[in-house]
Amino acid sequence: MPAKRPPIPLSRERIIEAALHIADGQGLRRLTMRRLGDALQVEAMAIYHHIPGGKEALLDALAEHVTTVTVEDGAGGSWQDLARAWARACRAALLAHPGVLALAMTRPPRGRAAAALREHIDRLGDAGLPDPAGALRTIRAYVMGSVAIEVQRSGWNGEAAESADEAVAAFERGLDAVIAGLAAGLPPGAGGRT
């Protein structure tokens, strides 16, 4: 008889990954602590040791996980390049987990997600954007709205209404318009506007 493999230790990260798998595959409504425990091969109560606040804390953790977006330093020097890189990274993170898009859109940024936003606001300001917090709010609103429509049209839960290439092209057109609008609102000579 082969030796039993020891169980994989339970961790916050493992819980979040399993919860994302359930939410993406079956929808948020099907994510219960019991179903999550079954997926992890543990009693549901064991999850509370790593996520003490229960299901609400788990939902917050899922939103934080999906909305913690960082951009590498090599993304470019202008605020426009940084904004584009962040918007694309945010879109990719949200599209990777369509099952928790509603959480990402309705839960305020906390923990690592809030810290990542503050860091990006600082980087946009350092790159010459006069109101980086306002600009990032505008870009976040565009990205989240665009991704919501893209998920709706992607056929995530049915038949696709547009191809992946069409979705990317539509996102990029909208992003160009948002960046151009932000640049147009700057005083002459500020933030790269001439």
C-alpha cells in the first residue's frame, strides 16, 4: 500500500486561491464556507483560523487580492505611460477573476490594494501629473466599467458577443480617450501638456 501524502498545510493564500477558483467557476453565490472547506479538504471551521472575520472577511480578501495591482519601474517615464501600464495591468487582473468583479467594484480598497494605489498615485505625481489621485480615480472607473462590459460580452456565462482582439481594441480606444481627456484638462506646460 502506498504511503499517504501529508495534507497540504492550510494558509490564507491557499484559501484565497480556492475561493477564487469557486467564484470564477461557479459564481460568488455558490461560494460558501462549507463548499470552500470541501474544496480544501478541511472542515469549514478550520478556515476561520486564517480568515477570522468569516465570509465577509473572505470577500474583502478576494477583492483585495484582485485589486492589488502594481506596475514595474520599467513601464515608462511619463505619467501617460505609467497610467496606461497600470490600466492594462488592472484590466488583466480583473479579467483573470471575473467571478469576483462585483466585489472589486463595490468593496473599497484595503490593505495591500490601498497601499498599491497610494504608491501608483505617488508615481504619477512624481512623473508630473498635477492631480494624480483624481486621475487614478478616473482611470479606475474607466477600467472597471470597461471590464464589466467586456466580461458581459465575453461569454463568461454564455456565448461571446465579441472576440478577444475586439475587446482589446475597444479597451485601448477608450484608454486613449481617457488619457487624452486627462491631458487636455491640464494647464499648459503641466504634466507633459504643451
